Amino acid sequence: MRKILAILVVFLLLINVGAISMVQAQTAHEIAMDVAITKGIDYLNTLQAVDGHVGANYYVGETALYVLALLDHNVSANDPHVLNATNYILSQVQADGSIYSGNDPNYQTAGAIMALEALENSTLLPTISNAANYVLSSQAPDGSFGYQAGAVSGDLSNSQYSILGLKAAELAGWTPPSSTPYTKLANWVKTQQNADGGYGTYLTASSGAGTSAALICLSLSGVALNDPSIQGGITWLKNNFSYTTNPGYDWLGAYYYYLYGAMKALTFCGITSQVGGVMDPTTAANPGVAGDRGWYFDFTEHLIVTQYASGDWPAIWSFGHANEVAMAVLVLERSTVVAPPQTNPVGGEIISVNMLQLLAPYLLIALFAAAASGLLLRYRRRIT
């Protein structure tokens, strides 16, 4: 019996050690991602104006992405940077429910919804609901979403943010009048598919940005993953994969826009290693593990090695560099705004599990059973 108890004590000590090492030390890639995110956020903080906005063109839209980046890095909603940015967004609420400054009210309103929902503040539901209703008013008769209420036609770029905003509003507690807007959107997106399976953002040749936007619209609208409209898009991204440029027709140098869109689209569609995998994670500048191979490692490792010491990234897009930095951070954070509607893969997340920890509950039960059996046998011997 003493041997059994001794074994039990030793096992409990092993479990304690196992608990400490259940999630082993981060890989160099994980550590580098954390550093890159922090540096990126610190740089974005330097871009914030006195009134709380960030950016040089679409103040509300760019500020909304900034808020998302901070909140997804577990920065408190009461942090001064978040508070100032939130107050700026709320200061731009219009009488018709839209939330914007400058041009393209629907685009910015959808972004504002995503940021306000992420604050998880129930008092904001009326504002979010009114904004969602405004987004709905921008849906064109063909099912696409335009840039303002009463739009005659729209495009994939604005449509993807519209449905992301609507789905975020649903998370906050808003209820759409019906599923018809999503059905109409999906039907319209299918008409935009090119012969090569991909999509162009503005009725152009296929591109990474356009195809990703289409996949986001289709998956969030409830289209099945095996539908040709989705499978064709995934195949196009696979055959034209790039982590250094927006593949295909590069709409206005939309590289970071492509990365952010593709990250959401491929996550929503449950794609991990089937697309990308150009880099070998074990020999990369910031090594991970072999199982990390795929598009997500390619994206994030390239962002890590191209980031400046200041936390900034090379500027490409002409519509606002704050957008680019925020999108780069959001890719590193794997921020999808809403949960994947079909599957929820963890490809790219590096988790090493101690097998002893996994087996501990069962082994512990077995040891207790053995100890109890020994005690019972000893008791029986005494009474006989």
C-alpha cells in the first residue's frame, strides 16, 4: 500500500509539472507576432488626432478599424485611445442612422457597426440598429450594396463590408426584417463570377481582393461550401496564391486590403493548409512548427519581416495608410469580426499539448482505483 501511495504522490507531482507545461513555450513565430501586433498598435496610437479619429480620408471607417485592432489585442474599452476613438465615431452619427464623415457613408457605417459591436456595450444597441437599417437601405435592387442609401447598383468591395456590418449588428442584438437581403446578395454575387472561378472587385478580371470579398459575402449569406460559387473562388485563390501582392488585377494597390479579406474569407470557408504553404515554417526567419504550414503562416510571417522598427509597414494604397496598418494588425490578430459560419479551424495557431496532461484524469482514476482496491484487500485480510 505504501508503494501505491508513493506512486500516487509522484504522479500528482508530475501532473503539477504537466499543468505548468500544458501549453509549451511560444514558438519564435508566435512571439514575433505578439511583438509585431504591439508595435503596430503603438504606431497607430501616434496617428490618433486630438478629436479621436485616425486616418486622412475616411475618418470613421479608418477609426473603426483602429478600434477593432485595439480591442482584439485585449486593450480595454476604457483605454483613453479607445474611448477617444469611440467618442469620435459616435459624434458622426447622422439623423438617418448612418455614421460617417466625408464620402461613402455606407462603407463607413458598416465599419462603425463592427467597432461599436466589439465594445460589447448594450447601451449602443439603438445606435447599431439604426446604422444597420441604414446599411439595408443601401442595398440595390440587384442585391448588391452600394455606397449610400437608395443605391442603384453596388460592388463586391462595399458588399462585403455591408454584410460584415449587418452580421455584427446581429451579434449586438439587432434583428434583420428577414433573410431576403442575404439571399439577394448571394444570388447577385454568383452572377459576378468570372470564367476562371474568381471574382473582380469592380466587374474586372479576377483578383485576390475581389475573390475574397465574394467568398465573404457567399459564406456569410449561408451558401454551402460545396457550391461552385465558393469552390471556384477557393480554387482561384489556391492557383493564384500570393502573400506578397494582391494577385490578379491589383485594384489600386490593395495589398493589405487583400490580406485582410483573404484572412476572413479562408477562415470562414474552413481553409487552412489547402491554400498557400509557400513558406516552410521550420526554416522561416521566425520559425514555427511544421503543422503551421499554410496561408496564415505565409501571411503573418511576411508581415512580421516587412514591418519597420517604428511599427509601420510600407505604404501602397492611396486611400489612407492608417487603413493599411490597421488591416495588417487585424490579420496578425486573425480578427474576423464575426465567427466563421461553417467551420472554425485553428490552422496557424500553435498549441503544443503535454500528453501526460491529457491522460492525467484517466490515469489518476486508475491509480485511485488501485489504491482503493489495495485498501479493500488489506481490510479483508484483517477481518479473516
